[in-house]
Amino acid sequence: MLRVSRLTLVDLFAGCGGMTRGFEDSGAFRSAFAVEFDRDAAATYAANFGDHVVCGRIEDVASFPRADVVIGGPPCQGFSPLNREAVGFERRGLWREYLRALEAVEPRAFVMENVPELLRSAEYAEFRKRAEALGFAVEGEVLNAADFGVPQRRRRAIVIGTRSGPPPWPAPSHAEPDPLSFVAYRATKGEGPLTESPRLAPWVTFREAVVGLPLQPDGHDWHRPRKPRPESVRRYKAVPRDGGDRFAMQRNLDRAGLGDLVPRCWREKPTGTTDVFGRLWWDRPALTIRTEFYKPEKGRYLHPSAHRPITVREAARLMSFPDDFALPEEQAMSSVARQVGNAVPPLLARRIAEALATSLAGAEPADAALVPAAA
């Protein structure tokens, strides 16, 4: 029996495979080849998708297979505003390797992901110019993962290039909660009659993301806590539940006569960095999950009510990784956390994939897709 074949996928700078997982979950794509420099991340990718991942520098990949779509995000450290010490700045030029892959693979489309600052860079302007010279229509937008059902407010630059028609964009499925159940808007460009449309679903919250996980981590499947020092636990307990921050913690410690637990650098900086040592909220999405989310001194990573940072499993849920996505237990916590924090949320990737698949199907002759499905 004939059925629609899945489109083939090449994933560059693949990480652990968050973007691949989203594309495969759409049902329209299958991974055929991937490249990842980090050994642990490549092992995680292989555990989930197969042994067609090359572990090494993309510069050393001599050839790429033909495929329908290329995806991936070149290392973003060089573009990140948090990277004040220019760590990894030398890898900022790896967009050229992405371009080399596009020339070799000759895909029908590509999707690139990075930090929002990419779109304002000279490198992006040059990349877009060269990609357009290869025949792609190229557009870049900043998407908030929370608008697509991910329980995390994560703004990322997405660049889509297509050879047929304008690049497709997914429609948001979720929005910041509003007390009104309906919203008034004008149909087109502020003109026309005022109409009513059902509100989008509210953003998915931390509470919804961690349903079924024990409040006290059970050690199963990366739901295990970091082992903090006793003074760290005292600090955790001083942070008010459900959104408390370091300033409230400092006041509580001072009142309890434990002011010596307040780091000197915080005393000397009474403003700014409000998210450091902050708690998440039960009924809001998480803020951006970065690579060291198990360290509350790095951001708002304390559990809303438990006196601990979030676990790797909770962070994976907040990134929209399903529990059946394999995160190898033999790897170090720091490595797995880095993979999770660097990933593209699979659910965001899926929404992009669905829009792209629809666009590519519309660009084909009616009988072109009627081939045996890939195994």
C-alpha cells in the first residue's frame, strides 16, 4: 500500500536532539544524518535516533548526504548578551559551515535556531545574502516558546529558508493569560469591523509541567536533587515561596540573625540580578532554562515551594522533552543539564515542522508524495 513518505532531515550542531525530536514528532520527518561536537550529546542523540550521528567538528565533515531539510543551531555563545567574556567567540563563524552544508545537501528548506541577537548581527546579514544567492527565500523571527505550548518563556531567533514560496511560520497556540475570555481585534491591518475571536489557550505553567513528579525527588530518571551544602539550604529556606527573590531572602536572613549567609557581592549590589536565587512560580511558565539550571546562583531556578533547585527531569519537562526521551544515566549531571539547557524545545520544533511540512507538501506535484514510506 502506498502512503506519504516522510521527509529526510539533516541536523547540524544537533546537540542531544531536541530539534530532531520535534521534527520527528510531527510525523512528517525522519532523521537521516546529524553532526555534534560534544561526545555526551552525540551519545544522547544516538540513543534516541540511531547511529547516524557524526561526533566531531563540523569542519571535519567531508561530505553530507542529500536530504529534504537541514536544521540546526550554530553555537550561540558568540552572540549571547550573557557572554561578557567572549567564551566561544571564535566559533561565531560556524554559520559558514551551515552554508557549506546547504550547498552540499541541496535541501528544499532549512531551519536555523539561535539567540535573538543573531538577527541583528553582521554574520546573519551575510548568511542571509549567501543563502538567498543559493535560491532560498529567507526570513528570521523571534519566537517565544511559551506561545507554542512549551512551559517556558524562552525567546529564540528562528530563521527559515525555502526554495518554493515564502517561508511558513507556525501560528501561536497559547498566549499570556488574560482575564477576558475573548479579545477584540480588527481583521486586517487595523481596518474593517471589530470582531471577536476565542482566546488562545493560556501559557502552560510549571504546575502543569511537573504533574506526576514527586515533590521530594525519588532519584528515578534524573528526578534527583543536587547535594547542596547546609548553608545553601538555609538560604533556600529564606526565599519566599512562589516567586520569592534574593532581596526577600536577604531581608529574612537579616531578621533571623543569619546575615552572614548573605554573600558580600549581594550586599554591595543592592539592585539588579533579581532572578539570581529566585523561585519559580507554580502558575506561570518557567523563565529561560539555561545550562546550569541546577545552580540557583545562576538564575531563577529554585522550586516554587521545595527547598531545592529544580531537578534535571523537571527542567526537561519545562523544555517539553517527553519522559521517553533518553537522557543517559551514566553521564554527569553537569553534562546532561548542559544538553537540556542548550536544546531547542521539542514542542516548539514540532510546531515549526508542521508548518514547514504543510508548505512543502503544497509545493509538490499532487502525486509526488505517493511513494513508499521510509522505514
